[in-house]
Amino acid sequence: CIGPVNKALNMLCVWADNNNTPSEPFYKHVARLDDFLWVAEDGMKMQGYNGSQCWDTSFAIQAVLESGLAPKFPELCTSVFSFLEKTQILSTPTSQASDAFLYESIPNRQQFFRHVSKGGWPFSTSAHGWPISDCTAEGLKATLGLMDSAEVKAKFGEFPASRLY
């Protein structure tokens, strides 16, 4: 789910599809509600996404790279690269092992009117599952910038060209 409106709607559809009774798919939705809800000083809030981790991280590391400070923070650079690698949608063995990968087949994409998701970056995490053009641009820019870091190259090797298309 990409936001609170369709999170609630999807839960309702799963509930209705099972004759208005709890089911395993329904409880899978319930388990992810905390991604969207929190209590503030003035009551319960619901956010539009499960965070902005990829977006924020991409801009933060670009600032580190542009400032020339990356060599002073090698662990930061390798940690961010690892996060961005895991966050790239359906492009790593971890993300390809997820249930979401099944929906990337051409018949499933046509049935559900979905565009190709593989290769993009989301606003938050790979659990978000939807590539967003500006998030993809910033995630790619950050990843390519990190590839110039000696520490990143030493730990991860070269960025495979197959991850660019």
C-alpha cells in the first residue's frame, strides 16, 4: 500500500472478500498499520507513506558527497550505499524473493494495470513498492555518487550496469 487511504480500502476489501471475517491476508494488513499511525500531543495521526527514508537519505548523502566530506565518513558512505541498494525496488536478490516480485510478470502487470516497478526507488523503503520518478532520480544520483567512494568500491565492487535499466 502506498498510503493510508488505500491501506484502509485494501483492508476493507480483504475483509469483505472473506465474508466479513478475519483472515490471514487481513491480519497481514493489520500488522503493517503501525507504519502509518502514530499518536501526537493532539491525538492519533495517519501519515501518507511509511516514511521518507529513501528521499531523506538520498539528499543527505548528496550533501556529504558535494561537500567533499565523504572520505571522512567511510562507514556512513558504505551504510548508505547498502541501504540504497536494498531500497531499489525489485533489483536485488532480497527484493526479488518477496511476494511483490510475482506481480512483476507481464500478465500480472497487464491484469492490474501496473507499470514496471523494477529498478526505481520509492519515497520510503522497498516495502513501499512503488517507484517514484523524482525519488528514482535522487536515489540513482546518490548511488552513482557513492560509487566514486573508495570505501564503497572496496566493499561492494562495481555497480552492475544491469541495475541501471
